[in-house]
Amino acid sequence: METTSYIALSRQSSLRRELDIVANNIANMNTVGFKGERMQFVEHLVKSRGSHKVLGNKLSYVRDISTIRELSHGPLEKTGNSLDVGIAGDGYFAIQTELGERYTRNGRFQLDEGGQLVTQKGDAVLSDGGQPFFFAPGEANISIGRDGTVSTVNGTVGRLSVVNFDNQHQLRPDVSGLYASETQPNPVDEPNLVQGVLEGSNVQPIVEMSRL
């Protein structure tokens, strides 16, 4: 009886954790650049003592082993804001934070009081040379090309750093929708960026509600 109860409890515990993940997906279905998550399970089968009974001859114990991130791209949604940038393909923007370099697909950028290109939280957006972007007071008509080149009426300012990883599943979720990595990123030589759009979440609300 104890074994049977333990097996039933294993499934219920896994379902509870999966419920938390589904709820988090639904809560972030409107978050820019958010990637939905799924749980991975493994099932253990052992021969039971009551193999002569109607219920069969095996006991099944389930265990959740990991959470996997859905890497499909979200839809690109037009905003008209010249500092919004979407990635139409693979890659992540490189961001400098107080805790070190972080990565994101959220391209909702802005200028701070000092004319620096930053995220909504105020972290610096990096160029492919590892430096932040600064604009002179009143400098307007900021243009961002498909290859990430940033320019104004005064000329080219730099090129956005867009990087990728050999195994994107190893990226660790960090604060403010950023990702951290233990491995060095690889620069994307030919990124495909779109100015004036943002990548929406790849969460499909109807699918998540049915799973819920």
C-alpha cells in the first residue's frame, strides 16, 4: 500500500510542478521575447507483486527530470518606435549589467538621460566591439540596419552585438527576462534585424489553457 501511494504521489507532485510552469507561460504570453517552457518526464517501471491481478503486472513511477525551453520564434509585431528592434532569426542581443554580460531577444531599447542606448531597466546595449552606444544631445533619425549597423545623420555609430550559442538550452534564465551563460557566445556574422518591431512571446494561449 505504501508503494502504491508513493507512486501516486510522484505523479501528483510532477503535475503540480508542471502546473506552475504552465501558469508562468500564460502569465508571460504578452511578454516581449518570452520563450515558453515544458517539463520533461521519465517513467520507471518495476514488476509488481500482484502480477495476477487485473491491473497488470507493472508499477509505474514518474519523475520530472528537467525543464526545457521552447526555442521557436515569436511573431514580429510592428510598434513604429525607431529604437525597437526584432531579431528575425536566431540570436540574442548582448547586454551589460551589474552582474556581467547577459543576453536577450527583447529589443525594446531607449535612450537614457546621458544619451546611452539602454534596456528598459537601464542596462547598456553592447556593440559588436563590446562597447555601449552613446548619442549626442539632439541627435535624431537613428537608423538600425538589418545587419545591426546603427547610424544617425552624423554617420555610423556602431553595430549591435548579436550572438548565438552552440546549445541554447544551456542558457540560464536571469532577472528582467535576461539570460546568463557559462559558455562564450558566438557572434552572428549576418544577423537579420528589423527596426520598429518587437518579437512577441511564442506562447500559444489556447494550447496552454488546454494543458492547464
